[in-house]
Amino acid sequence: MKKLQDVSAFVFISCVTILAIISILGVWKVFNEDVIGKSIQTITLLAAVTIIITIAGKFFDSRKQQNIPSGVVGVEPQLIKEINPVFVLIRHSTLVTLIVSISVLALLGVLAIWDVLSGETLSKSLSSMTILAFSSSVIILTCLVREGHKFMQKKISGWYIFILVVIGWILLKALLNF
């Protein structure tokens, strides 16, 4: 089940990356609205399927751990989760992207405050950097989940995640309609 979850996470990361690229190209009017809308719907559907597969796989993994008696010798090493090193590499490279996009976003904000930049170029640039920052955050969280990072071991309500996804979707739609 771990391999299926890893493949599912790779598909999800790819979907988020493609969605970010299409969104940025849409902000800069490279694609028309029909292509952008259909691409976002397709990628959203694929991303939803991969999320469901990943969550379903977690239930299988937790069931296996519940069925193992606590006093059995030699079982603990099998429960240790093997981390796919590709997720660590993706997380590190995406962290660099996140840091750069947030820094450029801050620079654009300063330039806007001092009236160096304004108008359509500023709004498109801010939208592009926001899309990069948001998609990078989603990819980083996905990698942290697949790595079993201690940051992701905290109990988070499913409603909290759902609300975050809805807020992200609303922000993305607002940016695309900019």
C-alpha cells in the first residue's frame, strides 16, 4: 500500500505543479479562459482522487498496526516507515521555491508601497508569486506527510483541512479572475 500512496503523492504533486503553471500562464493571459477552466477542473479531479487514495491507504496502514500484538518480538522494525528520498529532495527544492517566491512577493510589495510599480503588471506579478507560494506550501505539506515528519504527526481535524482547501480554492479562483 505504501507504493500506491507514494505514486498517488507523486501524481498529486504533479497535479499541483501543473495547476500552478496553468494558473500563472492564465494570469499573464497566455491561455484563454476555456483552456484554463477545463485544465483546472481536470487537475482538481485527479488531485481529489489521489488524496482519497492516500487517505484510504492510511486506514490500511493503521489497521495493520492495530492488529499486531504489542509483545511480539521482531515486529517493531517492520513498522518503521521507509522514507522515499525523492520526497525529501522535492521538499527541499520546493522550500527554495517558496522562499524565493515569498521574497519576491515582499519586494513587489515594497516597490508598490513606494509607487515604483503599479497597475496591471504589479497585480499580475503579485498573483503569480502568490500562486507559487501557495502551490509550494501544498507540495511541502504533501512531502512532509509522505516522510512521516514529526511536524505532521500532530492531530489535525479533517474539517480544518477541508476549510484550508476551500480557502485555498477561493483564493485561487479570485486570483484567476483578477
